[in-house]
Amino acid sequence: MKRILAIALASAALLAGCAGGRSSDKDLKVLMIGNSFSICVIREMPAVAKSMGLGLDLTSLYIGGSSLQEHWNNFVASTNAAFKPYGHERNVGGRTLFMDVPANLVDVLKSEAFDVITIQQASHLSWKGETFTPYADDLIAAIRKLQPNAEIMFQETWSYTPWDGRLAKWGITADEMYARIHKACSAFSSSRKLRMIPTGAAVDLYRKTLPVVYTENSLGGDPCGGRWGGEFVKDEKTGKWKPDKNLDVFHLGYEGEYLQALTWTAMLFGVDVTRCPYVPSYVKTPERAEKMKACAQEAVARQLGRAAHPIPFIRGVKAMLPARDAFGDYRTLVDLMARFGLNTLMLELGGAMEYKSHPEVNEGWIEYARIMNEYPGKTSKIQKSQKWHKNSIHSENGGGGVLTQKEIAELVAYARERGIDVIPEVPCLSHSDYLLWRHKELAERQDDPYPDCYCPSDPRSYALLFDLLDEVVALFKPKIINIGHDEWYSIAICDKCRGKSGAELYAGDIRKIRDHLAAKGVRTMMWSEKLLDFKFCDSKKPWAGAATDEFPATHEAIDMLPKDVILQHWYWSLGRTLEDVYADRGYAWTFGNYSARGMLDYPGRSRKRGFSGYMLSNWGRSDIPTLQRNGVLADIVMDKLVEESPDPDAEIDELWMRMFRELFAVRHPVGKNYFRIRHYATQKREFRCFFDGFYLKKGDWLLGRYVLTLADGKQVTQDVWYGENVSHADVNWNPPREWDTDARDGRGELAAVAYSTIPMRKGDKTWYEIAIEIPENAKVVSCVFEPAAGLAKDAVVFEPLSGAAAK
């Protein structure tokens, strides 16, 4: 290990401009224990290393398709010296010493000292993290016993091309396969403190950076596939193209092996491979070679950048239960989360989940939601209708209806099948309107016509709550439940609570619920602003858990709770040191209501003790138009980019453009025919998000439609929605800091149109590029904008980008 660190330090000169080799007079000795996804390294890495003056002694042990379980079984069986199942190959300084010699695993491990030993999972299992153990741990322990001074590294493999028939059998796409590979390999490597060789990330970056365009009979430039020859053939019955039995659609092709070699060289030696002088003759163009170098270097830079701060174990989204007619949008959200490496979905249940023990709760919820959802914004009016502070109202949960337990189980299964854990959120103490509409006798304020907080001194509150929690535990079988506890304002009001300490009431309630859940093996999570003695940055007005004229302090409760409670810190934008209160006391905590668009100094803040991840939130309906307009889809991508960046504050503008492109590519997959338009709205409308009862009525935002006339006389239309696929020309890309915050502005107007558009600055105006799908091989001969009723024809200014005339 010390020698590897010395190599990394020595490489600083290379990164500063030197393209020579290491100063050591010894070669780096590397042993690969793998399969066909590792043996390919030996084909190009020796040449790459030699061209950069790097000494490499590379040995490969391989069995095609071999898994970690098989490697461990082979180690056990190696007590028989005649057992030699491995192909054995060695290259020193670019010269092959021998190849394909039968070998015994233990004999090779005992033969000489290695500096680095790499392992990996078989490609067909690499997206299933549960297949890694216990075999990988057993193998690692055995290797360390025989090679105590070697560093063990883990190779992240890559996803297959979409042509591989196994993807359909598994029910996943190529993108989903890579998202799961990355999640599984990253989690395993970080938990075992192994450095990961990000080959899969390099392949994924190359596919996106130099766009791979799959057509019906082509791999479209994918670095995977094609190595063994073969071709696409047309099925006589269906007329569809498919690879013949000889066409390799999952190993790296010749160019892909060069990309892999560059990635390994950058990771093992710490050098800048964008300066590698060696390019194999089969790389088709100089541009492709430069892209491969850049992608390999970027993948390694991201991997090393992660080492600067902990890898969060929670990367999540908080959402309400979808309405029954939005299940498709829910699946789209889950698929997007999986694609960009998120691993947790927190679903707010409230009254929108069927409770068999208390059907009156569901009956009350339906009535309550119908009252609150009468028109957009009514909930805000209700909140302000009394003389005291009231909770925000989440009446859009479940579309204002109730989902059956069977339906919810299917939603949960869909997420978990895609590697996403589900945390149920059951609002307790505060936000308990769903409990109290049919049980007003439990309300803390008996004079509140819309009660939202139960009495924590009344045992009947817990008899009801625990019945519901038991049903949630039985249905979800969760590791964690979020119990809410944010925005608690009705404190010590009733006869049972009056005169009691706010902090003791708060902590006592949390402990009761925590103990009930802990007895069932479930960990407690909660929103935690009421544990802060907080004053606003500029005004110094007390809030959160501080004492005010209206309610007593609760912040002292932070020293009265079990330390296994996970705290969700949603005041992160109001001060960069607020989380220190949690960190100093040893709590695990996450950034809640998170948005990397506004976070400053993510690398520094994520290094603090107890940091456990982040969770962005949507407090409105769980349909795609609302999620997009609220910036949630943009956040899913931006959060990943910021997490991977070593200096996100310096790169923020670049990260925004990458987010626009990557999210747009999800909405507009390759292989389809698009007509592209660049446009902007001439009138500015007030920007808003849609949450807490302000729900989206799309008809209010319609500007008109495009009518595309095709060469064959047919027409294709596309509605133009302000705030969704177009916005105004004068949007501010660098607005000032929001009031009383310690965060950058989140550019909400731009985030709202991400997914549907790619915003770009052109002169003094912002334009928004869209893509309208048209039939395959169709040609557009004219593009006309038809304004909505009451709007002028120039409500939208547009430029076709695909050759048709604008009219």
C-alpha cells in the first residue's frame, strides 16, 4: 500500500506537465484475477504504459465468465496442485513472456510479491450487489493472508449494448444495468475501503460524450461489441434486424479495449492519460482517440474526487404517493432515479395509504382532501385562517385519494427491483391532520377547525398511531421509517400539556415512537429543524427550535434523544455550520429538501462527522409535469454531477449545461427521428413551484402549438407550454443570493424547463431547444406556430433547426 501511495505522489509531476515515467527503478507488478472483462486489459495497457514511460509487469489469471463465487471455490480447490483451471498470461514492459498457460490460483499468489491485485464480479452478476458476498470477502481475506503488502483493487465493469438479449430477460435497459453496476461496485468498494477502477464509468461517459447512435442494424460506434466479427441479419418473419449468433454485443471491441487500458493506466499510475502518445491503428479517427483519453481521465478524476469526501449511503428523493392515474409517471421517476445512481425513495403516506385497522382515517382523509383541493391555493388560505401558525397542508398526497395496500406493495416492489430502497414517511405529532379529521378529540388545539397536531400527553394518540405504524411495518418491511416532526407549532396548549417543557414533550414523543419501531427492528428518521436553536442569518429572528413569542423552545431535545435517530437537515441553506450541532453530538444526518443547485461547498460539508447523504424533495403531486416544473428532475441529475465533481462551485455553470444535455437525452432517446426548434416566449410570466395545494393546471400555461407539415402531406403537432418547454428570453442566469440564506440561487426558471428543453444563451437572450418526434425517414417541409386563443402570433419567437421553413 505504501508503494502505491508513493507512486500516486510521484505522479504529481506528470499531472503538472511531465509525460515521462515513474522515478522508481522497479515495474509496478499487477495481478488480475478475473475473466474476459479483465483479460482484455493485457491487450492494450502494456503499450499505453510503455508509451508514457511507465514500468508495468502485468499478469492475468482468467476463466471466461468466472464469478467471485467461482474464484473463491477455485482458491479452496487449489490445495490440489494439479487443479489448474486458469489461463495464465504475463507481459513485462510491453513484451509478452507467455500466454494461456494453465495455472493454479494459490501457486501464483505464492510465487512472488505483487503491488496490486485486482478482482471483479462476472459481468452478468455485476449489477446484483447481493452476489458479491460472502465470496468476495472470503477471497479478499485469503489474498491478504498470502499477499499482505499488495493493494487489492476492484474493477467496475460495464453494461451490455441494448442488443444483448439478456437485458430483455432481466427486464432492464442498458442504462439501468450500468446504474446498478455502479451502485453495486461503488458500495462494495467503499465499504471494504478498496479503490475502484472505473472502467464502466469510462465506457458510459464515452457513450454519452461521443454520442453512440444505435440504429436498427448498427452498434452506432459503441466501444462495446463487434470484436469477434459477425453481423446484423434481418428476420425473414418480422422484418426486424438482430445480431447473428457470431456478433459480440457485450465484450469491449478493439477501441473499447484501448479505452479500458487508458482507464487502468490513469487509475493505477495516477497519470494524465490525455497525454498518452500511443493510439492503436484501429482507432477510426483522431477525434475518437482524444474522446477516449478524455473519458478515461474524467472517469478516474471523478472516482478520485469522491475519495475527497464520503460516498453518501442515502441518495434519495422524497415524494408523495402518486395518484392512481399517475402510476406511469411514478415508474418514470423511479427509472430516472436508477439511471442516475439514486438509491432511496421516501414515500409520504399520511392518509393516502389504506389502513385496515382504522378505515375511518381513510374516510376522513378523502373528505379532508376534497375540501382542501377545491381550487389551487386554498390550503394557503386555510393555513392563514387562524391566529396561530399552522402546518403546511399536503392534500395532494395520493391525488387526494387512497391507494390500496396491494397497489402500494406493487409500487414499492417496482422501486426495489431497480435497486432503490423505499422509506415510508408517516407524519407524526405535526402534520397529523390526516389522523385528526376523524379523531379531533386527540387534537392539541381543540378550537382548531383544521387540527394538525395531536396531543403528546394523551395515550390515545399513540394507540391510534401505533396501529397505523404496525400496518406500515408489515407492508413495507422497511429498514427505516421517517416520522416527520417538522413544523411543530401547537406546543403545550391543551390542559394535559400546558406548563410542560416543549423540549421534553418533543423528545418524549420521539422516544415513544422510536422505541416502538426499534422493537420491530426499524430505525427512526425525522425532520430535525426543531432541534436547532436558530436565528435567521440577517434578521436574527428566532425560529425552528428556538423560543419565540408564540411557542416555547424545543432545541434542548437534541440532548434527550437516542443517537440512532437519523436527522434530516432541511435548514442547510440557512447556514453552513448549522449541521455542526448534529455532527458534534454523533448523530447520523442527511441534507433534506436538498438541491445541489443551491448548495455551496458540498465537498467540505459532506466531510463532517455523521454525514449520511442527501434527499431532495417534492411537496406537490407526483406526476412528471409537476416534478419537472418543481425542478426535481433537474435536481436528480445535478445532485449526481455535484457529488462527483471535486470542485462543484468552480464548475457550476458547466455542470448546469451537462445537466441540461443529460436530462434532455433521457426524454429524447437516440434511435428516433426528431425535428428540432429553438424558441423563446416574448412575455414573462411569474415563476412559481407547485406544492402545498398550489397544483398545476396546465391549461393556464398554454401558449399555442407548432404544426409541422411533412413531405407526404401529413401533420405533426406539438403544444407549447410556458414554464415547461419554453420560457422567456430575459431569464437571469446569475441571480443574487436569496434572502437570508447561505446558498446560491437555484435558477428555478431554468430548472423547470430542463428535461423538455436545452436552455442556451445566444447574445442577450436565452433560447430553449426542443425536439419534436416525427415518423422515421419523414421530412418536414414547413413549421407553423399557431397561438392559443387570445394570444398574438409573436407570443413565441422560434427558429427551426432542422432545415424546414418557418411560417
